[in-house]
Amino acid sequence: MKFEDSAPLIAIGLFAAMVLLLSIGRRLGARRLELDPEGARAGVSAVDGAVFGMLGLLIAFTFSGAATRFEARRALAVEEANAIGTAWLRLDLLPSTAQPKMRERFRAYLDSRIEVYRDTTDLAEVNANLARSAALQNGIWAAAVASCREPGMQQTTILLLPALNQMIDITTTRTMAALFHQPILIFGVLFALASISSLLAGYGMAGSRKQSWVHMIGFAAITSLAIYVILDLEYPRRGLIRIDASDQVLIDLRASMDR
């Protein structure tokens, strides 16, 4: 199973590990208190504060980055729909004989773009649709350039070709935005800090007579949930937080092309 498909399992595993480490930390702290009641807590608060502070900062930064990328991907879907819609309208500037074939190419192109994001779990199918989109882009561009070379098409050239260029460029931008994620190493550090914080938190609870399961489970659950949300935002076509609704603008645009 790929990393981006395992967010629920990662969160559950992290929760279980944190609860276990809290319990282990408490036992280690209790043993240390028995051996050295007065010196067991010396310097502990400074270390705890530094580790918990780093954990909080890392969660905040990774959450902020994931949320920013989520919003950027959603905005790019709208931007692509606007670019294709603008180019579609400017096809009216072409000679009437060239328009039907060009509009058919546009419909096929938009169908391929919708299929790219319909099911991203099948990488082979995604790559096939991307290749199909690229081939259709080349055909649309070649046909537009050929039409613009005809006499009296200067105004069409000025208006149509830049619109087509923007329509083509946005596909690369969206593809790279979909592929760009937080480095796995950052998540590894985040999991390590969460684990170390659990051990230290358990050590700090050693002075109590009984384990406070409410605090232990609460700390593990909140931290695991926060990391799960970060993973869901980072891979918005896999979990509960999804970006699929943004693709509706392309579907609506495709429907308008048949009217």
C-alpha cells in the first residue's frame, strides 16, 4: 500500500504507539522516582518544553503547508476551466469551415482532462490520459496556427493563440501541483517527535498513583487526529478531505459545450 493511501492506518498505528509509549514512560518515571526521589525531575521540564514546542511548531508548519497546497490545487481547477472556456469562446474568431473540427477536438480534450482526475489510484490510466491530453493539445495548436496563417487573421492570431497557450500551460501547472507534496522525511520527523513526546509525557505523569487514561488517550488521540488531517489535506484525492468537487467546474464546462 502506498504512503498516500495509508493515512487512516498511519493515524491508528501512531495512536496505539503513543498510548504504549505513554505507559512505558510512566513506568520508567516511577522506577526513577523510586531510585532517586529528589533528582528524578531535575532538568526534565526544560527538555519537555523544548520537545513539545518543536512538536507543536512542526504540526503547525506542516498543517499550514498542506492547507496552502490544498487551496492552490482547488484554485488551479477553476483556473483551468476558465482558460479552456476562454479559448472555447474565441474559436468563434476562426473561419466557419474550421470551427466544427476544432470544437470536436476541444470536446475530446476536455473529456481527457476530466478523466485524468477521475481516478488517480490507477497511475497507468492517469498517464495514458495525460498522454492523450498532450496529443490533443498538439493537434489543437497545429490546427489553430494553420488557420491563423490565412490572410486577414491577424486579430484572430492576437486573441486566440495566447488563450490556447494559457490553456496548455495550466495543465503542466496542475500536474506539478498534484505531484508536489511535503517530503516524507518531514512526516518521519513528525512521527518521531510525537513518539518522543509521548514517552516524556508519560515520564512526567509518574508521580500520580494511578494512570490517567483520560489524559493519555486524549493526548494520543488529538495528536494522531491532527496528523491524520495533515495527511488528508496533503493527498486530497485519497481520504475524507477531497478536492473532487473542484473538478465539477470542468464537468459543467463540458456539458455547456454540447448546448
